[in-house]
Amino acid sequence: MNRSFLPSPRATNVLVAVGLIALFYAMYIRYMLIETSSIALECDAGLPVARCTVRAVSMLLFKNQLFGIAALVLAVVHLVRPNVYLFGFALALAAFGLVLYNNGLAAMAAALLVVSFARPAAASTTPPEGEEAPRTTGPASSRAFR
């Protein structure tokens, strides 16, 4: 029996947190470090602070489309071999790519991540021996309840 890729509830909570943290950090980098003119002037003058290093590295990465390329590569690998860790890394890189000017490739990666929920997982597992099929009952209006 092939089952679709579906992370556990705990993994889903972690993935939501990873996605939101990546999205908000990318927004911080874009709107507070890259697009702020006072920070740009300070960093271009050679101020040796951590925010200038983060600004320079992120600008180097998005100018070379590395956020989008890495997100797309990880999404394709995840589509071939579903893995929660690959999904998390691809999700974070897609969030960075969408906010930091790598829209096309990051959007394709996000679409592949969504498609991966419909693709069956590579490993086919059967339910454990002691687990039985879920019981269902008729609706409350059925004759069995009268």
C-alpha cells in the first residue's frame, strides 16, 4: 500500500514554525537591511558590523539566484524521495527566495513542495500487526440507533 507524503502533527508544527521564521527573517533582511538607505550608506562606507556582513552575503546569494536554485533542487529531490528534513530546508529556502528577489525559481520550488503531498511516498509501509481498521458507525438517524 503506497501512502502519500504526510508529515506527523509534530513535524507539521515544526515545519510551520520553520516556514514562518524563514519568511519573517527574509522580510527583516529585505526591508531593514537591504532597502534601508542609512544602513546601505553605513555598509558601503565599510562599517564592520554583523548586519553589514548579513547584508553583503544575502545580496551575493540573491544576485546569483542561489536561494531559488537551491530551493528548486531540494524540492525536486524531495519530490523524488520524500523526506521531512528536505521539505523543511526547501520550504525555508523558498521563503527566502520569494522575499529576496528570486521569485520565479522559488515559486516553482513552492509548487513542487505542494505537489509532493499528492505523490506517494517511496517506502511502502503497512500498518502494524496489532492495529485494526477504524470502526465506523452509521449516522444517528439510522435504524440501528432506534
